[in-house]
Amino acid sequence: MNEKYDFNEIERKWQKYWEENKSFKVTEDYSKEKYYVLEMFPYPSGKLHMGHVRNYSIGDVVARFKHMSGFNVLHPMGYDSFGLPAENAAIKNGVEPAEWTYSNIAEMTEQMKRMGLSYDWDREVATCTPEYYKWMQWIFIQFYKKGLAYKKENPVNWCPSCQTVLANEQVVGGCCERCGSAVGKKNLSQWYLKITDYAERLLENLEKLEGWPQKVKTMQKNWIGRSVGAEVEFEIKDFDKKLEIFTTRPDTLYGVTYMVMSPEHPFIEALTVGTEYEAAVKEYQEKVQKMTDIERTSTAGEKTGVFIGRYAVNPLNGKEVPIYISDYVLMDYGTGAIMAVPAHDERDFDFAKKFGLEIIPVVQPEDPSVDVNHLEQAFVAEGKMINSEMFTGMDNKQAIEKIIDYLEDQKIGRKAINYKLRDWLISRQRYWGTPIPMIYCEHCGWVPEKEENLPILLPTDVEFTGKGESPIATSKTFAETVCPKCGAKAHREVDTMDTFLDSSWYFLRYCDARNENAAFDPEKAKYWMNVDQYIGGVEHAILHLMYSRFFQMVFYDLGLVKDEEPFKNLLTQGMVIKDGKKMSKSIGNVVSPEEIIGKYGADTARLFILFAAPPDRELDWSDAGVEGSYRFLNRVYRLVYELADQCRNAPKNYEIKSSADKALAYEMNASIKKVTEDAGGRFMFNTAISSIMELVNEIYRYKELDTLNTALLADAVEKLILILSPFAPHICEEMWQHMGHSESVYCEAWPVYDETALIKDEIEIVVQLNGKVKEKLNIQTNLDKTAFEKAVMENDRIKALLEGKEVIKVIAVPDKLLNIVVK
RNA sequence: GCGCGAUUGGCGGAAUUGGCAGACGCAAUAGACUUAGGAUCUAUCGGGCGACCGUGGGGGUUCAAGUCCCUCAUCGCGCACCA
């Protein structure tokens, strides 16, 4: 150990040591309790950004802490390495996507190693390797066999810039989640996964996820969007099919004054062909089809639509009502048609006002100031039923049940549950993804490839044009094959899978990353799963986290895993910002991890990022703050350098004699306790570090004393190194070695604190008069209420304080405070 | 519009169960050491001369409120014609 803290030399030295000694390699040890800590694996864009550094620093503290606490820790890392940027690089610079990707992976791995992260690199996965996507294809086939994968033609979200379709989840505010272009619609035949079959379980299980942030659970709940109501059949006059609608308010059936169908509704053609309304209807349909989602939502509230010249019959009272089409009714929710009750629905109210339609109230508000016959806006609250024949007079909530019963009796409707969640569109017209292992045969239809023929390798004889069709279609050899079932000439699917499939099971692959015979060994998965702590950005709250839950449930149903849920605890880390803004190239406020590590070292970077804010909050980058963390590490280093000789020669056992001894022993144990709780359970690394700082300050005070208990001092210094080591591992290894240890600090046991050292004989308590602090006294600890009150009240200063006052009440909280209520 | 979450010194933040508001750090000020200091050490550091006042504003519950309840404001995030 040099006199000066040379982080460069120290960090290289210990990174080499860990690598050579395979310090972080982990195997299944069924005799030991496991702990699986996982950080969301990155897309290999080339360089780490501060968000990665924060994510991995948090995970590394947890991993190192749990390892020292005796757990068999699985802490893996890998790359979500399929995806568009690689292909765009190919189009732009002519580099092979594989080459571009693997060189980025190499660079990022190097950067992660420079950070001193405790990953078991032997378990690294990259989703773009045939070893990985072989099993992705196998999984797809299992889904297909279970009836969970199907192909169908549908209007789909189409990103004109990425030239591919998008899942609903990937359309944010009408724009492509990736590139921000306005998303349009296109009719295409595509592969889907039946996630809607799991809607109820995905929703129900959210309750059980106690270790998840409420925010994420709420977001998923809203996304699944369950609503309970009824399906009701309306006859259409002079038409042989019935119009089915979904409503959450069957109690308002008597208030129906018109119907609205989505412009895409399949009946419309037959209902209008050859009529005087046909032209206007067609015109409206075309207008709506041309609009992008943004245009549609930008005019939300302003209702448009046309009457189609037809009438529907209310099944409860036989009333005939006109049928309209309007874009406020969506084809892909419910049945694509609604019953309109303008009195009790805001949208219907707006529409009725605009088109001069009748408004019939059927729920009487309790508030007498609302005139139900002259509504200014829709009345959507609860009340008593009116104008509803035999249901009149009931509470409307009760009427919902009664009317559903009646509908079911009459066979004109039924109770129904609807979800916003749609099936997951997984086809992508791109190259750099897992080929969908399906073959189309003219005789047999779609047939999965034989499992022994997997993986279906990505062809390399392709052209990257960036145009509408999958580049795989340009391969001369890929598509041509024979039907696995009948042997006839057949052709392969040329689309690839959405990369979100790859990341929906990587946490299982880590359990058994090198397995060549299975996606993972269920026995190993049973040992490691589930993930005890998952850490990543909140931007994955819906997409990745819900897809992964879906996959896990399917695996559960296939008997491959023992739990329905993959992630026991979830920590969503906050963003790293600078000057109050998100770091971005255009603002020019980006701080590069490389630069910081080069200037101060990885330990400083890690320490600062953990100290500056609690992990789930935004972190405002501060250059001065980094200096502070650097100064702190230097301060610790100097302390150990100065005291090491003394400490090495100190005896092991000691007695606490002086009050200074007691103070140091107290601080040492208090710090261990605090760090144990904050790093191990509460995940408040900022306060953990601040308590380590307090210990350092206390040791600095102590070492200046004339009479020292060197054994105690040595103990304090060693404990300090141990509890600091998960945060700043390199410097701690160096100091630990300098203290005379040959074993890596990573392999040491986490220190246990001594509860008795935390008990003080005397404590400063507060005396309040009418809730205001007036005096502070040193009082013996551990007294009961009466003795505590007596001890305080008999104090001369308190007696003086109470001079001439009448004591009305005394509230005693032993070891804390005494509040005297006086007049 | 609906649903979350936040708001504490000059700044980042602490206060875990209702019990001393401001731990720890940054910045700042003064001093020491020094040829020098952007190193290190020591001290001060919410406001007010003070009684006291202070956790976004107003109200409430309580012996006691940053913490619980009501209400308003601002900022951030999510969803957004979901029948």
C-alpha cells in the first residue's frame, strides 16, 4: 500500500485478482441459501451511461452485501443484443449487425469490469447468439403447441420510419416508442401471443407482489384495464344479425337514445350498401382511416360521426333508436359498438348535444340541486333509478345486478368482463432478431420446425434496404424448405420476433446459461428462482415486466418453474439528471462514466452515485459532490495507512474502559447496524454511507487521544473496511490486505454488531413545556415511566422552570422526552 | 380530464412507529500549516438582537405534526374518447 491513494493502480490490481481467482463464480450449492440479484441487462449500444452505472452500482452493493452475509449469490450480466440499431448501422455503414454488436459487447464488458462489478461472467448471455435464440425458438414452439401463438390479419400499428409493426405497448402517445415517428395503421398478417388468456392472472397476482413499488403495479393494472359489465344484444331493424354491445352500466339501459358503431365495424357495409347513406358513411370511414392516432387524440372531445340510416331496438322496452358511426368508438375494445346513454355518459352527452339527440335520465341524483331533466353535463354518479319500468326506485348499483339477471333470463345478454390488454403482436419485418421457427405448407398450413432442427439460423446472404419487408426475404436460401409434416415444398416465415421476447426469460437462462440440451434445467431454476431482487428503470414498468411475468406463468403451466411470478422484489431506480434536466447530447449536459472513472476511479464513482440520493429518486449529478466522495475515500485511506502498523500488532481482545472507548464502540456498532439495515433491507445506500462517514469521523477523533485502546481501534478500523467494501470494493481490498489479511475482503463474513454496546447509561432527553423544548437533561436510561418522570421533575432546573406554574398533565416518554402541560 | 408521486437551509439530502427538524455531504466564511494551496487540519454555517419564528399555502386532530385528516397551489410521471 502506497502512501498516496493511487486508485488506478489499486483498481487494476484487484480487478485482475478477482478475475484470476474467479472470485465471483457461483455454482448451485443446495446446502446454502441462495440469493438472486439481477440488474436489467443492457442493449449493447457501445458505451455505458450514468443510468447503467447507477443501476449496476446498486445491484453490486446488494450482491456483495448478501455474499458477505453468507448467501450463495447469483449475480449475472448479459446483453439484450438483438434490435434495430445494429441493423441501422448495417444500412448506414455497411457493417454486419453481428460484427457491430459483438464489438459493442466487448467494449461494454470491458467498462463493466472497470467498475469492479461482481458478476459471474461465465454465465453471460447475449440474446443474439444461436446458443440463446435456439431456445427462444424452442420456447416459441412450446407456446404454439399450447395454442398461445397464432397468426392473423389485422390492422396493426406501423412505424413508417422503423419500417416495422409495433406492439400496442410500443406505441406511446401515438408515436413509436423507439424513434418518435407518428404511428399509422396497416393491414398485415402477423404472429400474436395470446397474453389476453393470462389477463386475469396477471392482474390478480399483482396483489401478491408485495416487494414491488405501488406505482408499477398501478401502471400494470391500468394497462390490463379490467372492467366488469354486461354484453347486451340489440336487434337491428330489417337486418338479420344482432348488434352486440358491451357496457359497464347496464343500469342505464332505459336511457339509451342511440347506438354508435366503430367506423371499422364489419356490419357497416351490409347495413348501408345501396342506401342513400352509403356515400356519407364511406367518406367518414375513409377519413378516419387516414388519421394517425395523434390526429385522432388531438381532436378528442370534439365529436364527429354520421347516421347510417338504420335503427336498433332496445331489448328492454322495444324503443327504436338511430345507429351512428363515430371514431370515439374503438373497434378493438369491447365489441366495437356501444349503446349511448347521453344522460349518464360524458362522451355520449357531447355527441348527443352536437347531433341534437334525445337525452333521457334514468338515475336520479341525490343532490337536489341537479335538475335531471335539464342536465348541463352527464350525471355519472350514483343515485336512484327512474324511468326504468320495474327497476324504478332501486339504487342504481343494485339495479346493475338485477338487470344483468333479467338479461340472462331473457337470453338477450350476459355478465361480461372486458380488458384493455390486447394480444401481443410479435412479428417484426426486420433482420436482427430471432427467426420465427414456423413453416408454411400449402397442404398443412403453418407448421412449427422440428425441434431437432433448431436453431433456425439467421441467413447472412441478405440485403439491408431499410424497406418495408424483412431483409431475410432477400436471402436466396433461407425461405425454401420442406414441410416438417408432409415433406412437400414449403417456405419459412421471414419475419423475426420482437426483441421483448428475448428479454422475457433471460433471467431463467442465467440459472443454467451454458446448457446445450434445454433452455434451462428446471432443477437449477428451482434452486435459483425467483429473482430475490430485480433492479432497473421504471421505463420498463409495463412492457418488459409484464411480458416477463406472462412468460413465467406459461413456464409455470408447463411445469418448468415453481413460481408463477419471476421477480419477488423490484427496485425501480430514478433517473440520473444534471442541472435539473435529463442528460442529453442536445443539451450538452452528458457526463461520461469513462471520464469520471478515469479522473477519480470506479470506487469514487460508485460511492458518489449511491450517496447522492436514495436509489428510487432522481439523482442530480454534481461534480463537486464527486469531489466530496473522492475526498472521503482519501480520508479513509490516510487513516488506514497511518494506523495499520499499530493495528496489526494490537491484541485481539479488549475491554471498554474510558468514555471515549465507549463512544467509539458505540459508533462502530451503530454504523454496522445502520449499514446492515440500510444496505440489506431498506436499500437506502445514502444513509448507510453517511453512517460510515460518521464512524470515520469518530475514529479520527479517537486516534488523537493520549491514551488509546489499540485493540479497540484496530477492531473499529477493520469493521470500517468491511462495511465500506460493498460500496468501494477495490480500495477496501487494498486496505484489508494492508491490515495483514491474505483473504479477499469479499470472502469475509459481514460483521455482527453488539447490541449491548448500543445501550447508553445516560442519555440526553428533552423537557418540553406545552410542547415547546425548554431544557435538555442527561437522564439515566431504561427507567420506567414513573421513575423517569420523577427523575426529571426532581431536577433543580426543571423545578425552576415550573416556578409559579400549575402543572396540569405530564407526558413521559422514557429515554426520549417529557412534556409538561402547564397553565 | 383521471390516477399516482413529490414539495424540508444557498444545494443534494436525513428524521424507519406522531416525540429535539436540518444527520451526512456539497458550497460558503474565518483561521492554522505552507514558498504556494484547488491538499490537509480547526471553527462557524435556517431566520431573528431577542422573546421567538421556521418542513409549498390555508384549516383541523393531538400533550406533541415534516409525519395523520381536509383543502388549495406548483412541479414531475403514468394513462388518456376503454363504453
